[in-house]
Amino acid sequence: MNRYPLWKNIFVVFMILMGLIYAIPNMFGESPAVQVTPAKSTSKVDPALLAQVEQILQQEKIAYDGIYLDARGVKARFANTDTQIKAKDLLQANLNSDYTVALNLLSRSPDWLRSLGAKPMYLGLDLRGGVHFLLQVDMKAALDKAAERFVGDFRTALRKERVSYAGVTREGQTVQIRFTSDSELTKAKKIISNQYPDLTLKDSVNGEEIILSASLNAVEQKRIQEFALKQNIQTLHNRINELGVAEPIIQQQGADRVVVQLPGVQDTAKAKEILGRTATLEIRLVDEEKSDAMTLEKAAQGQAPMGTDAFKDREGGVILVKKNVVLTGDYITDAGPGVNNQTGQSVVNVTLDARGARVFQQVTRENVGKRMAILLIEKGNTEVVTAPVINEEIGGGRVQISGMANTQEATDISLLLRAGALAAPMDIIEERTVGPSMGEENIKRGMHSTLWGFAAIAVFMVIYYLIFGGISVLALGINLLLLVAVLSMLQATLTLPGLAAVALTLGMAIDANVLINERIREELRNGNTPQASIHVGYDRAWDTILDSNVTTMIAGIALFLFGSGPVKGFAVVHVLGILTSMFSAVVVSRAIVNWVYGSRRKTTHLSIG
């Protein structure tokens, strides 16, 4: 009657063992560390970088607890913060600017646990320490940038329809097109109003010229500003995720602000560098007429001719490109690494949107036989990736960028281009640093409150329910073990509200055991045998336990859906705690009771108070 089948006993033992393995990494704590990551897309992460970092540390006799290479860079752990800072300064002095050296915190868990995929759960800013930024998006710049795009679009549209105009310029957020005849103005107004219905058109007379002014209406301005904010948030996510910052918090605050929290990052300067790391693409035509040896030599010394810019290619040579930008990364919808079927070289395949495809097709059609430079702009540095000759008109919106050194570089550049550039500049208006010592203090307080609460519950249950109370306490401990294991497996972020949810979960989880124990007591008072009382007590208490936990879970899900920040963290731990408590209170405690009483054929008494 009170015996589980073998498979169920094995399942319970397996779950407890898995919980133990995946919860253990949280007991080792964290040690000060230094991480070396690529600062440029062309920098490599390979065993040679690991060997170089090891050699630098060994030469200066700086002891480290561990050093390893992962997909994002090299990480080295140290015994204390003094050694960590020395190592950081040393690596920064010896490695070139292609690599970023930053302070961090890493788990002390052994390699064999890491090989099983057992990792500690992430800790939030309030527990781990780190940096907090509040950034404000420059909405005026976003509107200016949108207006600048219309300058090129209007030129393309009017040329296509063969409308004569004297010039197209931008004044603030208004684009002005100058005409010399009313008929051309009428044609242009019809074309622009059809293709760009979100613009407000107004014409005026200035001497002998007629000016058509196009400006964004209020609805379009709001849409552009909302898009700029979302694009910036997505770009920051991509940049920070690629640079290995664990569980960053990046969310909108108000109409034009973004909150960024980077747990574990101690170096504020490097954190700013991470936030600013974006890359975009520009396509410009090479100025062939001015590219003689003498002019190039002067351009290399910073004396580029008017109307041109001088940039270096990957071989160190100087290329003169026209200031007029044909296309930017704003028109890119996708980018991925590939291989050129004819040469076997690594390339980046770029897909343009419809507007970008039209512009690119027209430019390539009008400049067959000329060179087109593809520029990669990253961290304020501009580099000519490749400058091929345009052999034919290119349509369809698919562009292939050659000149990649290897597949890894093609992959890195694809990631950068896919992430895109910031849609509008952002300024840091608030920054805070939470030290690791403050985080440790918060963890100690949270752990003490949880342990004292657990101890109080344990004492009450053992005094009131005797052996069954001890079994309930054991099941409650397994519940805590499973909850920590699940949070670690999901790599969830634990914050102070999350710790509060853990304490609340323990208090609520014991309710199920109280219901079961009281039900068993009631059956014993009604004259049932001990074995029958155990069986009926668990079966009849299940419906009540299910109802109470489901209603509580609904409240937790509502908190997650409609809450934000700390409320979401509380809700996640709360809901997971409900699931683990139902399993431990019903399945695990029943298994332990079965092991204690199930093998006794003639049980005359239950130690349940």
C-alpha cells in the first residue's frame, strides 16, 4: 500500500542527485578575475592568445588560480583583488589595443563540474556588484539622421522620374529641394507625396528659385524616436552579449532613457568602452582621378584633397574615397559569413532592404569599371575592408564583401553588421558602481534570514510532528536544493527580491506537509490503521495542495507578466519554488515515509505527535 515501485524510487534518488550536482557550484563562491576579449572584429581568440597571456603572467611571477580559453576570450582567476589589479595593468601594458582587458568575477567551481554543465546561478547587481548606467538617447540626432536619409532618397527618386531640380539640402529636420520652374515643382510634389506619405510638404519662393520643403509629421517623428530607442536597446544587447557580460539588464526607462546594469563588471571605464563598441558599414566610391602617388602620399600625412577622405586598407595602403556616402549599415537587414565559390575565400554576404537595393543597383549601373570602397567603422576607427572594381550592375539587394582573412573574421564582422550601429547617440547621465563587498554583505543577510527561517520551521515541525516533522524538514531541505539547482540550470539571475522569494517559498512549502500530516492525524483519530492513514492522508491532501499552489502560481505569473525589474526576479523564483515545493512535499516526502514505514507489515503506531 505504501511502497513506491522501483522506477519511482530510482527517479526520486536521481532527482536528488541531479539537484545536488547542479546546486553545488553555488557553494564555491567567486574569485577576482581578469578577462581578455577582442576589441576589434579582426582580433583573434585562439590558443596563441591563451599562451601569450600565460607567458606575460609567468614572466612577472604573478600567481593565478586558473586560466582558460572560451569562445569569447581568455579568463584568469586570482587569489585576491590586489593580484587581480596588478595582472590587469600588466596585461593592458603588454597587449596591444586590439584586446580589451577588464576586471571581472568568476566562479571557483572545479573543472569537472563545469564539464557536466553545472554552473552557479547568475547574481544580480545588488548581490554580485557591478556597474549601473542610465543613458539618454539623443532624439534630435535620430530625427536629423532620418532627414539626412531623405536627401539621398529624393535625389534618386527625382532622377528616376527625370525631374529637373537645382539642388537638395537639409536644414535641421527639413529637406529643401530647389526648382526653377513651377511644372517641375508640381511633378516633384506628386512623386514625393506618393512615395513618402508621412512627410509634410510646403512650397515657398526665394528670389528666382521655388523651394519645396519636406518635413516629418508628428506621427512619423514619434515612430522614428520609438524605433531609435528600440534599436539602441537591441544593439546594446548584441554588443554586450558578444563581449561575454553575464546576464546584463538592459531596459527602457521613460520615453528616451535606457537603464544598463552589468553585474560582475568592476571596471567602469571598460564598461563604457563595451557600451560604445558598435560597428557599421559605409559604401563609398573611390576617387580615381585624385589617386596619384603624390596625392596619396600627402593624404597619408593628413592632407587629403577637398571632397575626399583618406583611409587605410588592411595592407596599410591609403585609399581616397569620396565624402558622399552611397549606402550605410542602416539599410542592412541581414549579414552572414560565407565562402566565394570561385576563389574559396571567406566572405560576408549582406542583404539590403528594398530601398538600399534600389540605391545600390543604380550606383553600380552608373559606375561600371570604377572602384567601390566598403568601409567598416568600429570604435571610431574606419578601415577599408575591400575596394573592388564594379564589373556589372548588381541588383537583388545581395552584396558580397570579400577581403576577409579567415572564416572567424567573416563571422565576427557578420555579427557586428547584424547588430547594427546605434540609431541615435546616447549620453551617460548617471553611473553607479556597486562594490563586491556590498554584494557579499547582501548575500550574507539574505542567507542568514533564509537559514534562520528554515531553522525555526525545522524546530517547530520536529517538536509538533516528531518523526513526520523530521521527514517534512528533510523534504523542505530537498526542496531548497532543487530550487537552487533549477535556477542554476536555467542560468537565472538571483537578486535581493529573488532571495526574498526563496524565503517565502520555504514558508509556503511547509504548508503542504502540514496539510498532509494533519490529514494523517485525522485518519488515525477516525480509527483507520496507520498504513491506511498514510495512504488516505497523502491522497486526500493532494487536491487541496494542488488548488492552493495553482492559485498562488497564477499570482506569480501575473507578477512576471506585468511587473518589471525586481518584481520579475521575485516572480521567477516564486513560480519555480512552487513547482519544486509541490514535488518535494508530495513525491519526495511520500518516498521517505514509504522507506521508513512501508517495509513494516505490522505498524501499530505512527510518530506524528
